[in-house]
Amino acid sequence: MDNKPHVTPALIFAITVATIGSFQFGYNTGVINAPERIIKEFINKSLMEKANALPSEVLLTSLWSLSVAIFSVGGMIGSFSVGLFVNRFGRRNSMLIVNLLAVAGGCLMGLCKIAESVEMLILGRLVIGLFCGLCTGFVPMYIGEISPTALRGAFGTLNQLGIVIGILVAQIFGLEFILGSEELWPMLLGFTILPAILQSATLPCCPESPRFLLINRKEEENAKRILQWLWGTQDVFQDIQEMKDESVRMSQEKQVTVLELFRVSSYRQPIIISIVLQLSQQLSGINAVFYYSTGIFKDAGVEEPIYATIGAGVVNTVFTVVSLFLVERAGRRTLHMIGLGGMAVCSMLMTVSLLLKDTYNGMSFVCIGAILVFVAFFEIGPGPIPWFIVAELFSQGPRPAAMAVAGCSNWTSNFLVGLLFPSAAVSKLNLSMYLSIYLSIYLSIYLSIFF
């Protein structure tokens, strides 16, 4: 073996198993989109049987929005609880333990139709959101800590690749002739149990984070052995020494809390950067596209909107792979700013085309093109970068607290988008106001990152 770290089968296997958690996040983000009409009918039927009266359109829309957005409430709680798990159980064991939540959430959603219970559907979405919120902290942290330094950015992008593959699989499975039918949609939601079982079966074959073993448990020999195995080289002295130096620094300072991230000047700027990047990802409107793309394409005049949605998912996946090769060459900041700028232009084109589609025949094609390019720009920068940049900005001590704050910021904005978008898109006036808000957000975030 030479002195240069290699991409070994062991490293690829460990990262692949970890990204099953990312897949789960993507799958449960996109799975609610395709069966929207059927689930609304289920909610309507359940309410009629319980109240012996036809529910109002406002109540139906509110419960549907809650079914979508409650996922993000669970995500907020989960992301803020990351530190409670990773510091006590380790990175790998934390991923293993929380798969119980995925199984529980999948069972609730999968059985809600048999039980004729809207409450089970909403509770299941909450529980699976809790699981996904924890995964958004565990997975980037684990990948970052087992990857060679020179490849950390590229491997960090694999977290986002897992997410977008999950979204694409959800869109395909949501086709009516697969699992998106009136009879099988509970299986579509309950499918999340299978990846949880697969990850639970394979995680014991993966190593614990060597950084956690050395810094948190003082197991230097185990950490050294794991690095040598994962990287295919005997020379890991420099990396071990860096971890030992970090361990010494940690022993000289008390444990970092969430409040101290904002009070201590050395942490304040990195945590603000982390929060702004997470907000830029979610407030870009990407999850409005993922959650409600079928409805958007339908409004644009597409006869088979579900296939257009799958097309957006394919673009999403392809450009995530493209970003894998760009991130170490072009840099994080450059890619993020290019992505935001492109998305701002596409948002404007998307909204204008929806407003004018009844006046000009070609506007439907403009809208479809704008959505596809919008998704491509998202995956160039705002998609993958915010997830792994936090692990790069913070050392071992404040990293769990920073991941919790950044993740909670992401999920909070995710919740607001999922809850407010249906109401914002009800009328053309509201849609125009929505565009103005988005462009203001883009401009503010763009300038704050630039300066």
C-alpha cells in the first residue's frame, strides 16, 4: 500500500449504507406528491363517516396541508435531538437505533386506510419526520468523519444524491399502475419500512466513526485500524495526530451548547453562515416543487403531470451527480451563488408562465422548462452544499450542536413552505405575491453570502 488514501470497497460500502438514511429523507419528502388526489379523497371520506356531513373545502385543504407539513415538524424535533444520540451512542449506532422510528412511522401510515384513521396518517408522517430529522444530522456527520480530507466535499455530495434518488423512487412508485392506486397507496407510504430493515441489517458491518472513537472514547488504536482499513493505507499518522490535537483542545474547554454557538465570537460567524445556507436551500422553493409538482404541472396544462414530475426527478438526480465532480473544483461558495442566481431567474419565468398560460399557448412549455432548469440549478449548489458544509465549519466539540441548529433551521423553513404553498397558490394574485417574496429572499440571501 502507498501513503495516499484510496477509495476502497470498505469505504464505499460504509458510505452507501449510511446514505440509506438520506434515501429515506428523500423518499418521504416526495412520496406524498403523487397520490395527492387519492389521499384527499381518503381524508374526505373519513371525515364524512365521522361527522355525517360533507367537510368544507377549507378543512380538507388544511388537513391535507397538515399531512404534508407535519413531516417537517417531526424533522425539526429530530434535527434538534441529534446531539443527544451521537455523543452518547456514536454515529453508527445512532443510525441503527432510530430505524425503529422508521418502522413505527411506516406501520402507522401503511395501516391508516384499514383503520380509516386520518389521525394515524398524520401521526405516521410526524414519526417518520422525526426519523428523517435525525438522519439529516447523522448521515453527513458520519460521511464527513470517515472520508479522506481531499474527498470530503465530493463524498459529502453523496448525501444529497441519496436524497434525490429517494425522491425519484417515490415518484416512480407513485405511478398509478405501480403503488399509486386507490388500493395500494398505503403500501406506497409504508414502503419506508424496507430500507430501514436493510440498513439495520448492514450497519453492523460498518465501522464506527474513527474520529468519535479517538476523541470521545480515547480508543486510538481502534481509530487507527479503521482509518487504515477504510482508506487502504498504513500511513494515517497525520490524521490521527490531528484528531489527538483536537481532543486536547476539547479537554481544555467545556462542552459547547446551542446558546454558546451564538455567544462565543469564534462560533458566531460559522453558525450564521450555516443557518443562512440552510434557509437558502429551503426558501428557494424547491420543496414546493417536490411536494406539489404534480399540481403545478397540471396547472401548466400538462395532460400527464406525473410523468413530468418524474422527469424533474431525473434531472434532479443527474445534476446531483454533476455537482459531485464540480464541488472540489469550483468551490462551495461559487457553486452555491450560481445555483441561487439561476433559481431566481427560473422562479420568475415559472410564475409568469403560469399567469399567462391562458393567454399564450406556449407558456406551458416555458413553465415546464423553467421547472427543470430550476431543479438543475438547485442541485449545482443549494442542494448538496448546506448539508456537509456544517461539518466542515466546526470541530468535533461544537459540531453536534451546530448540526442541530442548522438542521432545525432547514426543517423549520421546510415546514413553512409545505404549509403555506397551497394557500399561496390558490389565486394568481397570491402567486404573484409569492413570487415577490421569493425574489426578495433570493436577493437577501445572495447578497449576504456575497458580502
